[in-house]
Amino acid sequence: MAGETNFNLPEELVQYLKTLDDFIETKIKPLEMKDDNIRFFDHRREDARTDWDRDGLPSEEWEQLLYQAKRLADENGHFRYPLPKEYGGQDGTNLGMAVIREHFATKGLGLHNDLQNEHSIVGNNVGVLLMLAYGSDAQKSEWVEDLLQGRRRFAFGITEPNHGSDATHMETTAVRDGDDWIINGEKTWNTGVHTASHDLIFARTSGEAGEGYGITCFLVPTDMEGFKVEEYLWTFNMPTDHAHVSVKNVRVPHSAILGEEGRGLQVVQHFFNENRIRQAASSLGAAQYCINEAVAYAKERKPFGKALATNQAIQFPLVELQTQCEMLRALIHKTAWMMDEYGAFSVSDKVSMCNYSANRLCCKAADQAMQVHGGRGYSRYKAFEHIYRHHRRYRITEGADEIQMRRIAGYMFGFMKQNAPKGVQE
């Protein structure tokens, strides 16, 4: 009925953004400027962040700085925002996380939020969320606080050298031997394993290749005999912490299973939609940052005696990008709100729409901002090259564009079903 619907963000969320902005200015910015820490964000960022003599891994100084920022955020009540209150969180919503992520990315590069490391003063905390949802009581007691404090963490061993998007065909296996399991296989693009105490290894324990059931996830200590990092894979955007790992006759107890035996894919899929809507919001924010910077520069730069902003060749591409931002923002907000109201998997098609379109948009916006800025835009003195290199990754790693489009088509043409609540239009 008329008058009952508006598109305003919840007032408490708007106020919380102001609280976060104040925290950034009073606590995070001073740390960012201290001891030349700004080198991690200015034109020196790639060199400062990368330990070129240690397989291109993130430098210890860089990771220590991120750790300090997280601890500051935790001490001030922000880091655990999306977690339940019983774990020190604020019961944050999907809409809240999407809005915060976009807000942070729109500010540009900074210690408050650095997507290259999935770092933020408002943590995504996927590992913690998985542990809360699937961990046994003993596992939660052992892991949750350590994960939140950064004392321990686990990496994700899903992708294999011969299998990326087709996870159901993974070749890594685990065979039962009494009370233990013996795991053999290989994983690649195993992010963050260099600092992980454990690796969440997904292995087939039953069933046939192509079947979703029969894959189990195991918490495998990275210091076990038979667990080996073969190499760290250098990437378009450095530093790299993406490893190729081999697992040979690694023996773990039955208690190492996270979730149910044979239902490992459910564990990783559980938070796909929540993670992807947040990542889409981050790409939208980064795109908006690039557009804002390009507009500001076009108004200031005056070649041939007049501002670049007076030229339609400059205006129109940015108008197209801004229009796409506005439309995508509305869809992201709607989708995140529906996830809160009706469940994370009631809008899987819309999450995929948000995700692949946001990642494409960000790359286009970074490229256009680079073009507007000319030579300086191409240099490392502006953040556009960094944003492009990083967000180009998401068009592959967050579910490739083609996989997301295939997923949308599956719902459109009836090959897949999602149980939206009665009364919700799909």
C-alpha cells in the first residue's frame, strides 16, 4: 500500500557508519601514519607489502600492522559486528555488512579496510561463522576465541590443480582406518596457509566423482608429516599467499571432521551467499571510489584552457558507470535485506547477479579512472592499478563470471530451484 515502503537505511545503521568513521579518524588513521606505515598504501605499497626474498609472501611488518588494526577494532567493539552477541558481536545483519563494506571501499585504500588481504576493522570472519555453524561443542570451545584473537586460523583447501569450479570432481581422498582417516591429494590456490595452524582439507570419503554427497572436510594441522607446501603461486597482484599444497598419507582423527561426514560441500556453500553479497558490495564501493576520483580530477584538470569535465567524451563514460552503480546499489541492498528477512538461500540468483556485475563494474571503473587521469592514472601514485589488479581476481575466485551466469540461468530456466517464501516475488 502507498506510504508503507521506503528505501531509507535503518537509522541505527546510518549512525553506526558515523561511529565507524570517527573510530577510523581517531584510532586507525594515526596508526596508518605512524612509523611510515603509509608506505603500505602509497605508491610503494606493492614493494612494502611483499617479501620478495621469501617466495613473494606478505611481509611480516605488513601482516603485523593488519593484526594491530584488528586488535584495535576488537577492543573498541567493531571487529565482531556480524557475530552473535554471546560472542561479543552485535548480531549484525547482511544489509548492515553490505552497507559497511561499500562505505569502507568508497573511502579508497587504507588500514581501515584492505581487500587484498580480506582485512577490515569490521571482520567478515568466515572461519568463525563456519565454526559456529558446524563445529562440535568441543571444536567451538577450542577454536572460536583463538580465531577471533588471531592466535590460530585455518586456510581453505578446496581447489585442486585439475579441478576449480567443478569441486564435486575433486581427486583428494580420505580413507577410514580405525578411528583415523588417511588423506591423500593436492590443493592449489590455498590462500593464507603460510600463517595457518590448520588447513580445512576437503576430500572425497564416499560416492562417485560428480556427486555432491560424499565429500568431507577435515581440520588438518599444517605441521603434520606428509603436509607440504610445494610452492607459492605468484599472481597479478602481489604479495602472494596462494599455495600449492600436497597431502600424502596424512593421518587425522575422526574428531578432525568439521560438520558431518560426507556433507563437506554444505560447509563451504553455507556462507557463499553471505560472503558474495559482501564482496559485491566491496566491489561496488571500490568502483564508486574510482568514479569519484575521476570526476574530481576532471573538474580540476584544464588542458587547452578548459576543464576536462566540460568534454562529453569524459562525462558520458562516467555517467554510464555512475548509473550502473546506482542500479547495482539498489539490487545489493534489496538482496541483502531479503537474505535477512527470508534466509541466505532464498535469493541465490540475485546474489549471483550482484556478484558478477559488481566485479565487472569495478574493473571498468578502475580502467576509466585510469584513462581520465592519463599518465598519472597509469602510475602507482593513484590506486586504480591496484584496485583493477585485485578486483580482477574476483571475476574468477568468487565464482567465475560464467559460473555465476550459469547459476542465474539455472533458476531462470527451471534447472535449479530455490525455496523462496510464499508471497515473495522471484
